[in-house]
Amino acid sequence: MLELAILGLLKEHPMHGYDLRKRMREDFGLLSSLSFGSLYPALARLEAAGAVHEVASEHRPSAAPPASSFTSAGSIAGERAAFRARLASRRAASTRSTSGTRGRRVYEITAHGDEMFHRLLETEEPKSEGGRGFALRWAFAGYLSPEDRLSLLQRRRAQLLATREGSRRAMESPWRPLDRFQRSLVDHDKEATEHDLSWIDCLIATEQAAQISSSAPTTALRANQAVENPSAVLNASVAHARPAFKKAAPERSRS
């Protein structure tokens, strides 16, 4: 998931490590505890794979003053002072180089990284990721096709239905009696699952409506082309309405 998040953010614009970590911690709750100890190895892996590359540094650390700038006073004490000054300068330059360069490396996604991002985004999330994998993929769902977005939502819905069924079984036949505190936790999980299911159903309905809306111009064009053939228009209208008739038939029979 970390590689997917990095590549998705770099698709917006190049960033350095500090900005990447800040965005991940603020935008993605599942990565709120991300440390530089996890981020930089992931960036190194992506760089080695050719998915990202360094484009620039904001500024370079200043070089150590040349040794000739430290003059001797012509005594042993002066020589020691000059030596200590040169040594301190070198250590300071080394510290600036170590602490500043890594944080200021600016990364940019490559063409190969773009392909990797879409492959990771479209790949079915492992069951071990659960809701975290879905949440991260949905954050970048704008890069998915309408069909892939709908597939992602339907997979998550199936996961939530399985979770709800597991909770129902746990309530009906617990492996040991539950006290009121434990039962309240089970009830809370059930309500959270129902809430997520309602949200997913709304998203699915929105995606389906968007697909129907986007296909409307094509349908209208075909209808205009078939105006000269009334029977073709009638057949197309019946075929388009048939699913609605099938859905309404049971309702009429119940009424």
C-alpha cells in the first residue's frame, strides 16, 4: 500500500520526502503513523525499480571553508586552535550533508512508475488489507475507469456482507456467553458495518447513474439514425424498457 500511495501522490507533482510523509499522514488515516524509516526505503525500492527518479534538490549544503582560511599564530597553541577549527568545520559540513540532502531530494514519477501505479490500483486488494486497501484505492479512484471503480465498490460490498454475516453468527451462537460490555462492542461493529454498507450502496448507485448518463448521448445518436425505420425505434424502446418492466412486475403483483 505504501508504494501505491507514493506513486499516486507523485502523479500530482514532484515532491520531496518530507512533503510525501506529511501528505500521507494528513490525507490517509491508515498511514498516519508513517515514519521516515519506512518511507525512504520504499522510495529507494521504487527508484531502483525505475518507478521514480530524483529531479532536483532545493539547495545544496555549503562547502567547508578552505583550510587556508585558518591561519596559524606561529605557536603550538595557535596550531592546535587552527586544527580544532578545521576539524569542527569538516564535522559541521558532514552533518549538513547527511541531514539535509536526503530530506531535500525531490522525486518524480516515471513512465514505468505510472504503469506500476495503475497496475497496483487495478489489482484486487488482498484480504489481509481489508478496508485499508479499499480506502487507499478509493482515494485514487479518479484514475480508474468507470467499470473498474464499480468493480472495486462491488468487491468491498461483498467483504462487508461477509463481515455482517460473521457478526450475526457470533451474536446468535457465541463460543462463550457475552456480558453487556462485550455485547456492546459487537453491536458497535455491526452498526459500523451497516453504515459502511449504506455508504457503499450509495456510491454504487452514483457510479451506475453516471455510466447511464454518459451513455445517453450515444443512445440519442443511435435513435436519430434510426428515425427512418419506425420498427427499429420501437424495438429499441422495448428493449431499453424491458429491465424496468421486469423489476416493476413483482411490485404490481404484490399490490
